[in-house]
Amino acid sequence: MIISASYRTDIPAFYADWFSARLKAGFCEVTNPYSGKPYRVSLTAEDARAFVFWTRNAGPLMPQLTRLSAAKRPFSVSFTIIGYPRQIDQRVIPVEQAIEQVRQLALLHPRCVVWRYDPILLTDITPTDWHESNFRAISDRLRGVCDEVTTSFATFYQKTERNLKQQLATEKIGWRDPPVDEKHQILHRLADIASGNGQRLTICSQSELTSPEVAPARCIDADRLSEIAGQELKGRTKGNRPGCLCAESRDIGAYDSCPHGCAYCYAVRSRPAALENWRRHDPAAPLLIPAR
């Protein structure tokens, strides 16, 4: 079984102590987001064959990741680095700090990190030209330390629209969802930049935007994990939404628990709700966020 930690929240950034405690205990509990009922997930080496971490700040979990590597427990890290202005990303660490963390992770295994430039959000302060120059600057700095960059264009769910209005409208910042042909043009330019730095551009769950130079992403990638492990880790494709090609996994996070404050986040109904849940968190409890 592959453990995802987590596409629902940023466990490395905000819940590192909890993860370390649960790893030592050999299990955690996860609340089913639909039924609300908790269930147990084994984290023993026999059952949890590999981990995929999703983060914007691996620093708090770095000691535990080093221990996992020393114990020959394979993992990969989907590390989001975009560098949006503070009006969009409120509490994200600086780009240079994130890049340094990626360099440290790459020392544990050269294929450990997948850079995420995700999502692409076009606004009055982050137009196409901004993304191209910003992407180039980060890609150049990550040359030689990662071989893949995953992206997608922002998806405007109802809660995403609401959060964008609350966070950007007060600053009088507009945003837009570009047509498909414009998205292809942007991806073509980003793929060219990435290729020049030895990075393959992939796109997450937006199959209409794939092309010969932009492959569909496998964010939970059994092949990558197998290479890191030095042995085959079988995992059937079992995506979480239409177009998702991820290997089957068990996610141990919780929605509405990430306090980063990203305006476009799909996993948070509102920042106050996320902050409240973060404050209610008990690092010693089996559940990430206690039931009400």
C-alpha cells in the first residue's frame, strides 16, 4: 500500500510531529470525508510500502524524512514552488528557502522530488508573461535536482470562486480562466523551458491539454517509487477524479486543515475553518483533526 500524505492538507509543513508520532505507533486514523466515520490505516513497514508527501514546506518533517531514507523506506515528495505574490499565497515560505529544501531532499535520492508548479492562475498581477519568467527562474534553479515538473490550470470549483472573491476582490485583483488554445500556448513555452533544464513537463488531470511535449502526470507514481525503493512496488491505476492516473493509495490527511491561505485552494472551504481545525489538532491523537 502507498500512503499519501497528503493531497488534502500539508502534513510536512503543519503536522510533522503528528506524522512522526503515528509512524512510531505504527498506525493512524483517518476520517472518511463522506461518511464522517474514522478508520484505521497501518503505517508499519510491512503494510505501508512507500509514501508520497505533498508540501510547500518540508522543513519541519526533514529529520523524519532523513530517518525514513536511512531505514530504506521509500518516499517521494511533490513539492509545490510557485512564488505567487502574498495577495494570492499568504503564508508560503520564500522560493529560495523552498529550493534549498529541494536540494537537501535530492541528496537523499536523486529522483525523490517532483516539482509542482500548480496551479497556474492568471490574474492581473500574474499574467502570462509573469508565469513564463517566474517559471524560468525557478526551473533554472532546480536544474539537476529534479527531473519532472507537474502543473495544471486552476479549476474554479464553487468554493474556489468564493475564496478567490474573498481574497482577491478586496485587493481589486481580477482573474480569468483562459481558453484551451491559450493554455496550450502557455504549456508549450513552459515545456520548452523545462526541457532545457532536464525537466519533463506533465499535467495533472487535464487530459485535454496533453500533447507530445506535455505528458499526463502520475502524481502518485509507482514506477518512480519502485526506482527509489530498488524493487518493484506494484500499484494499479486508481485515480481520485476524472483524468487522474495516480497509483492506488491511501490518503491520511483531512480537508479544511491547511492554514497556508492559498486563494485558489480546492481542499479548504475557508481559511478561518482551516485555522480553527489546525488549532484543534492534537499531535498525540490517532486522528489528524479530532471529531467534533
